[in-house]
Amino acid sequence: MNIYLGVDVGSVTTKFALVTGGGELVAYNYLRTEGKPIVVVQQGLREIQKYLPPGGTIQGVCTTGSARYLAGVILGADLVKNEITAQAVATLHYIPDVRTIIEIGGQDSKLIIVRDNMVVDFAMNTVCAAGTGSFLDRQAARLNMRIEDFGEQALQSRAPVHIDGRCTVFAESDMIHKQQMGHDTDDIIYGLCQALVRNYLNDVAAGREMLSPIVFQGGVAFNQGVVHAFEESLNTEVMVPVYHEAMGAIGAALLVREEMFCSGKSTGFIGFEASEAGYRTSSFECKACSDRCEVARILQNDEVVAYWGGRCDLWEGTESAQSKGI
């Protein structure tokens, strides 16, 4: 059985997905990145191997996410794709008539506009935390409650309060003020969900036409309070796919399935033994321009195999400094 592996390495979570040649999902896993992408990619590879069907072989690997080039080197990826493409492909696979995709993760958020099965526009927020999952994580910690309980408790609200959600600093200050005024915790929690949605619609959507069907995915889609706040603001149903938290990895697997079928190439996948390989990292200051970015490099057996981390893509995916003449 031909199996295709998709890997989505984000700043907060890392996802793996196995897809058959027929496009059916075999298995996926969902891990916290915790600032250790190499360790987590290797851990995820070990775990997903357990779900490989008997007789199944990996015929293609695609990586996506903020550390896609790094993961691509570790795994010997056949394809490296951006998150917008991967998210859209997965959503269209499950919901072919989708026209608007909302994706909110731990540290960034995206809006993807689809028309006639094609991405025609998109927007991203990677600067302000107030429109991302970390916004709610921070406030949940301030309220001394688990983020897993946040959504359910938000739905108990009967008179949500207005929280200034322009940034996490203002939100925390306003939340403390509302607590001191004696507002119920449920009302404050749902007010925070509404603040996140307002920030997303103002800063990411920024007036773009969000037509139904609207699909909401990413880790924040676990939070039913945020789902309800979107439906309330947009005055329409917002769908949450079954595998919403792993759509980037699923999309990556579907992309490499098509790529390998069309090209007829053999996979460059290093194999599951990549999970046991020894890697270490170091960094240096790039002098190519006045930005002086700190660029990280990954070494195996003291040999540099990849660079990443600059503000531009000068070093992304490169295998040697000499190839850049720097």
C-alpha cells in the first residue's frame, strides 16, 4: 500500500498525517513543539510509524509550517509547501464547496478566500498575539483555569462583558478591572472570546468578503466559545472539520501524493531511522545586509545540513554557505 506523509511544524504544535494513495486519512498525531522542532519532529516520526498499515510504505513526504525547511532536511522531504496551500488543499478535500477558511493557531492566524476551488486571496497575522491562541492561553492562566475548559465555560455566559482586545496587555488590564467590578467569570471568558474574534475580523479579515460556507480550523477551533463568537459576529454557521487541528499536515500529505503521482519520481524519504539520527544546532549573524539576522544552522556529524531563521528566504533550504557565496 502506498502511503504519503505530511508534516506541519508550527511554532506551538507539530502535526503528522498519513494518507493513502486514494486520499484517505490513515492516522495523524498532534504534539507540542515547545521550542524544540528537531526533537519533536523525531518524536512524531517514531509515533506515527506505529500507525503505518501492514505492508504500507512511504512513497512521498511533504513538510509545511514555519519550520518546514528544517523538517524537510531531517526527513528528506520530496516537497516543501507553504501553510496557505496546505490548509486550502485539505479543506477542499473534505469540504469542496468551501469559500472562506479561518485558521487560528497558537501564534499566528490566517484567512484564506476560495472561489471556484481556487485560492484567490489570503491574509496572515504573525505580529500581534491578540488574534491568536496564545491570547486565550495567557488569559486562562491569569484566571487559573485550564485552556481545555475555556470554551465550555464561555458558553455558560448570559451577559458577556466587553473586553478591550487590541493587545494582550490591554486585555489583561481590562479583564482585571472587570473582575474587580464583580462580573461573573463566565461572562469575562466569553468576552475574551469575542475580543479575539473582533481582533481577527478587524486585523486579518480587514473588510474582505467572507462568504459561506465558512470553515474554522486550527487548534483554537477546539474552543466552542470562539466558534460561537464567530457565528454571532458573522451571522452565519461556521463549520469545524473533524480533523481541524491537523489540516496542514493532511494537506501536505495530499499535495505530495499528487506530486509523486504526476512526476513518477521515487521518494527521497530518509526513512524512519531519521528519528534516531543525532543533530545539533548553532547560529551566526548573517552579514548579507544591514538587518544582521541571526541564522540558525543544523549539523549532523559536525556537517551543516540546513540553515533557517532569517527575515528573508536567503538561507531557507540551503545546504551550504558556499552556495550563497557568504
